Amino acid sequence: MGRLGRSSIYHKLASNASNNPPSKVYVNIETMKELKDKLEELEKRLAAVEKKTDREALQREIRELEAETMKSDFWADVKNAQSVMQQVSDRRGELTSFEKLEEGISTLKQLLSLSSEDSNDLDIAGELSKIENDLTEAENRLFLSGKFDPGAAFLSIHAGQGGVEAMDWAAMLARMYTRYAEKKNWTISLVDESTGEEAGIKSATLEIKGHYAYGFLKKESGTHRLVRQSPFNADALRQTSFALVEVLPVIDNKNEINLDEADLEWDMYKSSGPGGQNVQKVATAVRVKHLPTGITVTAQSERSQHQNKENALKVLTAKLYQLEEVKRAENEKEMKNWSPTASWGTQIRSYVLHPYKLVKDVRTDVEVGDAEAVLNGNLDIFIEAGIRL
């Protein structure tokens, strides 16, 4: 699947993003005793994480996956082979992260034992901060035990009512999540995009690939509210805009949802999105409707109709799986007419840019005054609080 195209609105907005990691809270340490106390605290936290982590099971899973890669017909199914190789890489990385934490703490203990009491070693404080960030990441993974948490995610954004204001806000959100994913070194691909006539986007779907991408992003689903002075109004009036974020797991196992071809209605049309002149001349874009539920999915970012069809089926599978999960959770409710708009009443976060600047998550009560940093992808504090709910 192709990377985000240059003509994508929010890719242009994100093109000047720096490669610097998101801002972190550094340990404010002035004495050697505080350094040692902090290190002791991190050592206890690591021990607690390791106690809850079955390393033997992780090693066994790696061995089983590696054995699969040794089969003579392993590369006969290229996509499955790539998926298995990614799983091996992810699980090895998880094991290595523990080894690096243990080694880092051991090294700092030795350095502290050799340092003088009068030393104010900023390098040690910086290393402690790095270890704490890595440890927090490992702690967060303990909260992500869902079936699809370790895998990739589809993230869709839909502009609410309000015309160009809402469409511009939807584009700002897409840019925000693009930057967050880039800072996590995840891969972002555009599946579908419907641009606004004047500015912004009506809707867009991104596929975000990375270790625990779905687990970290799933709590971002819901309504996001923006309050600002309108850049589209000559009087710069205060404007409130809404956009819906929907996060779904990427499901590679076709056995999870059985799709009957007789239940699918296909429509092929010329793409209006990125991809070059070819997509404008040939009917490469696809729309598929699942007749029993009425769920409709479009895909048009690829130059190949076959690839767009495959992408549309992947998103449809994710939506149908989510629908089944909702049915299981609320089996007494009629879900036949389910659609993403059913969640519009669920506001999860407000972004205020005027008359003051504040981003507040209404579920966790986490507040950040630096709204610009948040819109630039510094979402860690909200993501971490969300997964620990």
C-alpha cells in the first residue's frame, strides 16, 4: 500500500514536522541522593512489570514463529510471510526492551556508585529520564491485552456539521495523528480520502502499522471538539467545530469474519484522490456495500482497482467485526442500522484555542495548556491515561 500522497491535504500540513521526539517530562534531580532514590524506584517498577510479563511464553512464541519461517513453502503466501516476519520482529523487540532496561539500570547503578556526592551529573539524569520513558511504554503494554491490540489500526476521521470549519478541523486531526504516528516510527498509509470543496477533508481513512498501534489508538475513538477564532470568517468569530474519530483493528485472519460475496454490492468509479493522472482516467476507485447491515466502505488511494478493492474489504471486515463486538456487548439492542454516526454523542476531548489555550480529555480529566504541541502530535499523556482507564 502506498505512503500518504503529496497531494493529501494533511500530508502537506505535516510535511514540515520535525523528526524530534515528543516532549517528555525530564526528572528534576539536583542531588546524588535523589538520583539514587529515582533509580531505586525505576528498578522496583521494572521488577513489577517483569513479574506480570511471561517472558518464557514470549520466547516460545518467537521460536514457533521462527520455525514457521523455515518451512519450504513459507514465501508462497507473501503477505502472510511478511506478517509473520513482522510478528517475529515485534516480539524480539519486546524481549530486547527488557534486556536494555535491565542493562541501563545496572550501568547507572555502577556510575552512581563511582560518582562523588558533589556531582550534578546531567547525563545520568537524562539517562534516567530515558529509562523512565521506556519503562512507561512497557507498563502501558500491560494494559493492552486485547486480541488485536498488538496489531495495526484503521483510523478514520469524519467532519461533523458546520461546513468548511468542520472539514478544516478534520484535516487538523488527520495531521495530528499523522505526526503522532511518525514520532512512534509507525507506517502511515492513505486508504481513502474525500476532500472539501474549499478546504479540509470531509473524511479520510488511514492505515497505521506499528507494534501495538491499535492498542494505543483505540481509545481515541469518539467526538473531538474544537473552539477557535474562525480563519474563514472576516470577523474572526468564535467557532465550535466537531469531528468523529473511528479506530478499528486491521484483521488479517479471514476466518474472523465470513464475507459472503452475495452480500456485497460493488461500485467502481474514477478516483478523485491522489495517485496521478491514471486514477483520474480509469475507474480505479471502489465502493462496497454490505447489504445485510448497510455498511458502506470506499477506497481510492491506490492506482490499482484490485488493491483498492482489497483495502475496502479489509476496512469492511474491521467494521463488521466491531459490529459483532457491539452486538455481543449489547445483545438486547437492535444494531441492524449501525453506522459510525451512532457514536457522535460521545465527546472525548475538547481543544480550545480561543479565548485561552487548553486541551482537556473529558474521560480522564487530563489537561494540557500547550494546545499547539498536542496538535503537533504530542499525544502521549492522553494516550497513556486513556489506556489505563
